Amino acid sequence: MNKTATRSYPDMVEAILADEPGAFEELVEKSHRLVRKIALPLLPDWAVDDAVQETYLLVFRKIHLLRDRSSFTSWISRIALNVCYQWQRKKPDTTELKPEHAQENVDTTRVDVRRALARLPAIEREVLILREFIGLSYEEISRVVNAPLGTVKSRLAKARGRIKELLK
């Protein structure tokens, strides 16, 4: 059984702060899917890996600032969202070429979802991604976006309604 399966995020953060060899790599291995899930609906495929890498550079530089070790998931989610929004601002929109293979319908749907998400107000897009793509609880989302629980639920309901209309 490997360490990643047994250690919690707070334990890994403590190990990183204690300069334990391999602790940061362990953290990346365990949280990598989470960060990718945040970036995938927000960025073109070609930018996802770069945004994930940039997220981990920021995590490495700022992990000593994380006060509540138990809120690591919320903290890294906020960093990943900010990195993705920075990428969107500094990189011009590009047109993705239509694939000419069996994946065409899947890829087209992914592009449609990205376009629909891009049309949502940022506050609604965030809660939708954190809930539907990442699977965070309402309380965790409340911490990430720094909003009351009722506001999170309201934004999520609005976002679901708008995305449904946009995808019709």
C-alpha cells in the first residue's frame, strides 16, 4: 500500500512543511485529477497541462500560507480557478479545429460545454464547476468562493438553469 492512499491532505501539507523528501510529489499525485477537472471545462485542451503545472508552482510557493490544513481541497481549487481565469485573460480565444475521427461528437460536445460555461457569469461558473465537475460539498464551495451557503445554493440553481438553456 502506498503512502498516497493512506495520508490525508493535512498530513501531506505537514510533511511538505517539514521538508520531508517526496512529500510534494505525493501531494501532486493525489490531487492532480482534482486540478485537471477544474481546468478541463475552462481551457482549451492544449492549455490544460500548462495551467495545472502553473497551479502546482503556486501551491509550492504558497503552501506555507495555508492556515487551515483541513481546507486544502478548497484552497487548491481556488488557486486552480484563478490560474485558469488568468490564462483566459492572457491567451486570446482560439478556434478549435473539428476532429476528423470517431471522437468528433464527444469533442464537439466538450467544445459546446466550454462555450456555454464561458457565457455564464464568473460567480455562477465557479460554483457549477466546483459542484458538478469537482464534486465539492456546498460548505466547501462556500469556503472557496467566500460566500454564504444560501448564496452558493442560489448561484448553483441559476447556473444550472442557464447552462441548460445554453446547451439547447
